[in-house]
Amino acid sequence: MGAHFADQDAGGNVWSLTLEDSTERPVTHLEGKRGRIAGQSIATDGTFLYFIWGQNRSDIWVMDVVTDVDE
């Protein structure tokens, strides 16, 4: 039997913790992926892990600022 927890400091991966001997092992490989696990809600049905994946997106705008305008 194991428990799962999100380790946001190590690439945001989900790890499995075996309660009998406290063995930890990663069960996802999320390093380098855009986004992160949103919150700490992780569920499993024994086959799959379910969690919310969040991505922040934004646009970058560039403009020239003209300070000398000949009138």
C-alpha cells in the first residue's frame, strides 16, 4: 500500500511513498514541462493518477516609444 504526494520543489513530480518501509519513488516525469500541478489534490483508482495541471499563458507586447516628435 502506498500514498502519493506532489513534490513541487523537485520539478513538480508526483512521488509514491510506501508506508511499510518509507520507500519513495517518482511516478511522473514532469521536468521541463510547461505548467505545474495545481494544488495538492491527487487521486488514484489503482491504475491511473488524476490531478489538475495548470499553465499560465501570457502575451508579450513590444512597442517603440517615441519621445521626439517633430510637429
